[in-house]
Amino acid sequence: MIPGGPRNQRQMDLMMRRLGMTTDPVPDVEEVIIRTRTKDHVFAQPEVTILTVQGVRTYQIVGQPVLRPRGAAGPPGAAPAAPAAPAGPPEEDVRLVMEQAHVSHEEAVEALRATNGEPAEAIMRILARGG
């Protein structure tokens, strides 16, 4: 019925129901943020749809993201989406730099900030200057 031939919405809806699939739009979405360790992918005014297939819900986001460094401020006047994380690099990275380069907490934090949070670069930078 569907492969290779003309498609219409009614046929698609019928086929999806037979397969146990439903789609539900999420109205009035203002913003979606996907956070990775180093970046925020910010979708402003995206179209969001929930696709349910045999009880498993999948969220589909349609829109153009703006990439920004993790923790960067949003547009002027925007309220923060969540409480701000503690300033500075992750404590795990600080400990790694401290252990590998044999430096104080403050020196490790300073090196991580200077290398945009890259532990390996921070360690190499400290070792290159002689500890």
C-alpha cells in the first residue's frame, strides 16, 4: 500500500496505528536545552513531538540549535533554567590535574581555566613551566 506509491496522511495514520505508533505534539514549547559536558545545544521555539512506539516514548525536536559553551549566559533578560552550577571546572578534573602535576587546588583550577577545561592540556602546561 505505501512503498513506492503516493502517500496521504490518512494512510500514514492508519499504518502507524496498526504498528502501535502514536504521535503527540507538545504545544507552547519555548526552549529545549541539550547539555553535554562542554556545550549547551539551545533550541529556541522548537517543534517538539512525542512518538510512542509500543510504550516507548521518543522525543523529536525540530529546530536550529545555537551552540554555546557550557554555563554561558542566555539572552539578556532570560531567567536561568536551573540553579547555576558551582563556578569553575569539575572537581574530578581539578583532582586529576593536582595529582598528575603535583600542584595545589588553586593552581589546578587556574590551569584548567586557561586551557578551557582540558585536563591534559592543563597538566602539560604546568609541567612545561616546571611545576
